[in-house]
Amino acid sequence: MACLAVNIDHVATIRQARGINEPDPVLAAGLAELAGAEGIICHLREDRRHINDRDLRLLRQTVKTKLNMEMAAEKEIIGIAIETKPDLVTLVPEKREELTTEGGLDVKARIDYYLNVTKKLQDSGIEVSFFVDPDPAQIEAAHRCGADIVEIHTGHYSEALSESEAKKRFILIAKAIEIATTLNLSISAGHGLNYVNVKRFKVLSQIKEYSIGHSIVSRAVLVGFERAVREMVQLVKDF
Ligand code: PXP
């Protein structure tokens, strides 16, 4: 049986669009847990475009399931992770100009560096996950660096423009998972998964956790919209 970890970055993105204090991603995390999520994920980016230091601090104090801090393996952020002690970190590549994480980490290009970062984090009691493309070489590299978990990047699959392309990309994911299983890595998957394209993953029982954000926040806006409007209608009606 797999579980869901909810990425709450986009709740913070909506807050940042106004530069005020709502909606609060910390409250969203609590609601996600009440609804059965078994983990909360937030990405503290170098430019703090959505989640900020205050959010991370409060999430550490309030998350009762498992706090997964997504991050670039950069000095400042590694320091914050070691100080905050999330349950796990997911190492991702990060570019200032990107709208969202665009691909998996190129672990094999910097084995010694990531080996060192992994050890530092694990020595502080933090589990380490590597966000990688469904590429055997990257999975093997993550294993060589001492990863506890690999999160397989499902973004290319999610973006496939035809059924045949989606099938091809899904097969790559399935093959990558076989390799990760052989290496005894714990397996997660995420990026771009929604209420339709996630269904295909039912056959991949080796995946322990799904990391999903955007589609949940998008759906929340729509399924919650009618109620929110009704409540405001009621409020002004009584004036
Ligand atoms: N996993 C990783 C490593 C990510 O960077 C993201 C996006 O923040 C997700 C999962 C969730 O992706 P989405 O928001 O498309 O569900």
C-alpha cells in the first residue's frame, strides 16, 4: 500500500501573490494531515519565492507525520536543514529562472560532493532522498552516495502529449524502479501527477510514497470555490 505526501508550496505561492499572510501553508499542512496525508513536503528555495524560513520553522513544530524538506544541496540551505531537522530532505536541482523543478538531479556528475552532503545530513539524523530521472545511471549514482530513498521524477511522463509517448515514458519509470528495488532503495515518485495520470501507477507496488502538490491545490481551488462564494454571499446578504 502506498501513501501520499502533500507538497504545500503552492499554497504559499498564492499567499506570495498578494504578499500578505493568507492562505497559510502551515494551516494547509494540518488539514492535509487531518485528511490522511502521511507526509508534508515543502521546498525552501534559495530565492524564497513561496515557502519561507518562518513556514519551515513552524512546519517543523507542527507537522505530526513526516516533514520532507525539498532543497538544493547548497551551503546555506544545508545549514538550515541541519538546524531545523526535517525528517528527511529531498535533494533537487534548482534554477532561479525555472517555474518548478524541471528535471532530476545529475547525481553522477558530482558523486563525491553528494556523498559528502548525504553523510552530513544523515549524521544529523536526517534521511536523504534523491530526486532523479528514471535513468539507471542516476539511480546507481544515488545509491553510491548513500541515499536512503530515490524519488523518481514523473514529470516527463506527466507531460507526454500522446498515449503512446506516455506508455513509453511509463515503461522507463517501471524499469528504473526495478533497479532501485534491486539496490534496496526505498522508492517514491512525483511531479506532475494528477487525478487522471496517477491511475497508471497502481501496478507499481514498489512505490511507497507519492509526492503531489499542484494538482491537489488546483482541485482545492475549484472544489472549495462554491462554498467560499456561498459563505461570502451569506455574509453580505445580511448587511
Ligand atoms: N517532487 C519534487 C521533487 C518536486 O520538486 C515537486 C514540485 O515541487 C513535486 C514532487 C510535486 O510536483 P507537483 O506539484 O507537480 O505535484
